[in-house]
Amino acid sequence: MFFEVVDFEAQVDPITKSRFNLRIASVVMNMVELLVLNGIPSRDQGIVTPYMAQVMVYKYAANRLHLAYPTKGYNQLLIGTADSMEGEERPVMHTDTVVTRELGFVDDSGRMLLMITRGKHVSMIYGNTAELYQKTRRESDLIWLFNTAKSETRRICRQVPADSKYQHHRFIQNRTIKGRPKERAYPADNKH
């Protein structure tokens, strides 16, 4: 299943230069919680992404979920980069592509193949290829996958609109800094 998350932009961590995307992270964490509520435990789910900054966003949110709901097993959620996932699998795997303007690591066919094949039974892939195609003007493997999923014969791609409640998660938040809204990967405090 493919999820086209619209109206967002990946950001670059100023220190590590790694990319993160809080909108996709929010959609993924909401989906993880929804699946847990419907009987698929966290230990049977995983999240793979090409960027370490995005991994840190997920680890923070999973830790906060575990503290809020210690019996739900959010500390057993597998989270890692494409490079750290070789040999790892889960029944349900969430693949977060992060990118919106430049392909970066996602343009590597080997990494892409590794990321989308970690799910034993279900792979859920999240991204925004419409914006990406406008910037790159070429069809990468990622864009081809999404276009195939959107085709009339497949129809396995769902759009998550900008006003969707799933584009916001209580542990992945917008903050206001110096009067301007900023999305931050690591909330400064535990207010919601």
C-alpha cells in the first residue's frame, strides 16, 4: 500500500545534514498506533527510512508512546535506516522515503529495494512523488513505484491530504520560534 502525503517539505538537520520530515513521520506514527489498536502489536511492525535524523524523530515518538502506554509495547517497534535493516523483517513494515525536493539516498536502487522488501506480509510506503518529480524532472525508481501504484489497474495508492488529522501527531509537533512556526524534530519539552 502506498500513501501519497501531500503539502509537506523535508528539512535538513543543520548539524548532521541528515534529512527529516515531520509530516510523513506523523502519518506513519498515526498508522502504527491505529494498527496497534486493531490488534497488530508494535513488535510485529517496523519503520525503515534512509535518513538518521528521521530515525531519531521516530525513536523519540516511540519512546513517548511507550511512556504513555507501557503495556502496548511501543519499545519493541523496530526503527532504523535502510543501511541498518539488512536481514531485518517484520510482518508489517512502514517505509518512509522522507524526501520531497531531491532524491538523495532514495535514488540508490539497492537502498530502495532493501527498504521496500522488509515487510513479510505488508509493506506501507509513504512519500510525495508529485512534488519530487516536479523538482527532478526524471522518473526514479521511487517515482515509478508510486506511479505504478496509482495506475488505473492497481489503485493501491491513497492520498493523505494536507488537512488530514493523520498529518499531525501529538509527539511530533509544530513549535513557534521567534514568531514563526517551525517544525522541530525534537520537542523541547513534554507539553502537547
